[in-house]
Amino acid sequence: MRSAALAAALLAAMQMPALAEDTYIDDRSTPEALLRSLYNAINRKEYARAFDYFSTPPAKSLEAYQEGYADTESVDLLTGPATSEGAAGSIYYSLPVAIRATAADGGERVFAGCYTLRLANPAIQGTPYQPLHVEKAAMKPAEGDLPDVLPPSCGEGQAVAGDTVLAEAEALFAAAYGRSCTPPQDEAEPQSYTIPFNYSYDDEDAPKREARLFRFFCSRGAYNETHVYLLADAEGAVTPLQFATPETDIQYENGDTEGKVEDIRVIGYTAQDKLVNSDFDPDTLTLFSHAKWRGVGDASSTGTWIFREGTFTLVRYDVDASYNGEIDPVTLLDYNTGP
């Protein structure tokens, strides 16, 4: 029978407490950043800030605008690739947007459409300076998941230069983890890795495919920190990664974690979307995770996942369940034969 102390330690290591509110975001550097800031303001109930992102008031008054969100508990956002057009000393951006509004009673409504944003040429502006702002929004009710209802494009302008795959990964991370992950400002940008690979069915002389791995900081505790990983496949489609993880049954002498470990068995497998104290080695295409069950590190679980066939496979898992002051893990599985 698994001990309550071990279950509590695993829960503390692998889960992140929900935030009371989103981290403050006020960024007008890109159309996507401005939309994230807008809905960040709405989620934080900072309606005056949200109202001020519009050049033309989105309601007859701030009070009316705020009343429109009276029953809204939170809003999830997904944005697509922006396009731009120049006109009369300004740049106009068109941005595909999908949102999911969750009401206080748990009900959800989905909307999709396009935002138009404008930036007057900063080089010729005077004071007061007018930063990038929302000109208008055309949103309609929709049904489905946000990636499914997001318009593929808006407007007929030029694609905005930049790393569109990274932008999609950041938008997806914000939509999926914006309320459960709290990266500090100096770790807000994800680490990015390009992974050359081929499938086993590719010809020997086939050119290398490329996947991209994004590592996002999620949370930090007393002795553990967690990361979320997103993978862009060879076609550029971005999805959050789930990692196979053994479920263990640990038998202690006298049923007490202070006693000797008598047996450790794998009784099944689960999947987790956050890795603890993890890192990626681009030379071996290997992800490592080391979750401490208490601060001194004498009890822990360590996983190794290797990239092959376009995804990550669990190849090794070690558990140190002793709580005896020594570092003496037991290998429960080892299939580490390389990519």
C-alpha cells in the first residue's frame, strides 16, 4: 500500500498551486503581445487598463464596458499570425483571435474573429505619444476548441516578420498555462531547440526533418522547479508534450517511510505535462527530470526521455524511496539504447 507521505511528496513536486490572479502584463511591442495584455487586464479585473488599449472606446463608458464582463470569471486567448499594411504614415495590423470566456458559474462561451490594430509611425509622432492600440474587433460566437475555431488569417497584408512558430508556441502556452504557471520576468522567454531527425521509414539519403522544442518555465518551490515543453513538428504544428511516467507501489518495512524499503514495483503508467528540475541535452536529444521528494534530496524520482520517431519516449526511470540520508536510487526500467 502506498504511503500517504509519499503521495503527498509526489503531489507537491508535480503540481503547481493555482494563482489568485494573473501576473501583470502590459506589452504593446507586437499585436500578439497587445492582445495578451488586453485579456490579462480583463482577467485581473483591471478594466480601465483594458479600455485604454482601444483608440475608439469599445463601449459608451468604462462602467458599461466593465458591466459587460460582470459574469466573466476568466478569458483564455489564442492568436494566429498577424499581417500588416502601411497607410498614411501608419501600420495597420490584422490579427486572428479566438477566446474562451468562462463565467462564474462555470459556463463557457467561445468567440472567434479578427482584431485590427494601428501604430502611427513612431519617428514622426509628437506628444502625447500614441503606442500600438486596438482600432476595432470583429468577433462572433463559435463552437469548438480554440485552435479549431481560430481564423487561419485576417486581412490581405504582408505576413509580419518574425518567428511565427515561436509566436504560436508562446500563444498556446499563455492560453493553456497562463493561470497556472508564473515565470519571473527574466525567464519569461522560452528556451528553444531545433532537433534534426528522420523517421525510421525515411530513406537513408533523405534530408533531415526539423522539429522544435520549447521549454517554458512554470513554477519554483523550495527545492523543485517545473517546466512545460511544447513541440513543433516537422510541419510546424505546435502541441504541448505529455511524458509517460511510471506509477509505483513502494513497500516499506512496518509500513513506515522511516523504515527500510522492501520492494518497489511499477504498477502502471501515467502521463504528465510538467517536468520537475528538468533539462534538455541537444547533443543526445535527451530530456532529464529529477524530482526531489524532500529538500535534502535523499528521496527522489528521476526520468529520462529520448527523442526518436518525432516525439519523446521514456527510456529510464529511477526511484530513491529510502529517506535514509543517502543517495541510492533503484533503476525500475532502462531501455536507453539511443535515438
